[in-house]
Amino acid sequence: MKTRDTSPARPERRLRDHGVVSNAQAVRNDDIFADGLLSVQEACLWLRCKKTALYKLMKTTVPWTRVAGRRKIPKRALVDLAAVGLVRPRRRGADGADIS
């Protein structure tokens, strides 16, 4: 007797970070798409970098997806990437010493 397939109706999605998430987790991550998707060229213009640099980031850091066969990057991911690299200036007192 064959056993009945109890897998969910929709298969799990494979993300570009090589992790597997369930559909419920994917729905919770939809806020990353709130600002829209950018093409590779648009993302390069926004970051002011070359394509090769962006492709390296897409292999390691920046999440991406394919839409109609083209790679698309959530703008929120680029904003988050830029925010991580922010350097805050040190405040200095009148005597030139750093203020904590």
C-alpha cells in the first residue's frame, strides 16, 4: 500500500543565500520588497560601483531574486548594506580631546 504524500501544497523556496525557508518565513520577509526591486544596472548606479563589485556582493552579502530571467535586488537590502558601513564622526571638545 502506498503512503499518502503529506508534503505542503507549495514546495519550500530556496533563497540565494543557499538556505531553505518555508513559505510562512518567506511571507514574513516580504517587507524587504517594500521599496521595490532594482536591476543590476540600477543597483550599480545607486551604490556607485561597478558590476563586478556588485556581483561579488551578490555572492556573499546582498540577497537577490530572478524576475523574468533577470536578476533583481531589493532596494531595502542596498540601503541596509550602506547603513552597515556608516562611520560616525568623533565628537571633540574645545581642548581637542574625544568626547564619549
